[in-house]
Amino acid sequence: MRLSLNIPKTQQYMKEKGWSEADLAEKIGVSKVQVYRVLRGQREPGNEFIAGLLSACREMGLNDLFIFEQPLPLGSGEEVMR
């Protein structure tokens, strides 16, 4: 499974909150450069970025902030136990 940041929704949320990229970086706990690169599609968000963003943007959910590039597999409990 691969996640991509939903950049337009993230930027809209930042705008609604009045947050700059520097503000977001501080709330997430990453560098301003990392936020800059992720928001411009130059870098994929890492685990620390994802966890920090979910914590900083509590009103938004995982499905709001991220796009699943491959759908999650559906299966029964039997298949999972194999």
C-alpha cells in the first residue's frame, strides 16, 4: 500500500487555520524544507511526517489527508490467518 499526500486538501486546511508552511512544520515536528518539498510533490511524506500531520490536523482523517494509490485488499478473516 502506498500513500500520497492530498496536497490540495492539506493546503486548504492550512489556509483555513491560517498556517504557513513554517507553522505546519513546527506542528508536525519536521523541517520547513521537508514541508516545502512534500507540498510541492518533490518528496513523498515519511512516517514521521504522516504521523505528525495526522496529529496536527485532528479534524481531518487519514482518508482526507492522503490518497491511497492502491486500494486496500478485501478479504475474509480466513485469508488473513493463512
